[in-house]
Amino acid sequence: MEEIEVEKGYSNKQTAEKLRRLAEAIEQGKEFEIQVGGQRIYVPADATIDFEYERDEESHELEVEIKWTSK
């Protein structure tokens, strides 16, 4: 299977909507569907979620990383 990497920025309102839908799916134990840069992604309910924080002298970065394996 080929490796794919897609990154897309969204407005604050769009980001809040996506995060709200993700939070609801997590609470309900349901699959989450999201479209990122034209790529439709289906995240299973058993995906793991990690928060990653990085800092250097000039900037800070907080990433929310969602991982799962193909079945």
C-alpha cells in the first residue's frame, strides 16, 4: 500500500466543527469520518489518540495524533 501524507489548515470555525464531531464520535464509541484536503478518511472507533507537544526557542507545537491499523 502506498504512503500518503495530507496536511490542510482550516479556519477556527471549521476546526472547531471537526473537533466537535470527533469528540462526539469518541464519546459515543463510533467511527469518525473526516475529509482532509480532498481525501476522505474513516477513523475506526478503536483508534488511539495521542497528544504530542514540541517546543524550541522560537515556537511551540501541539499535535493531536490519531492512530489505527488497517484490518
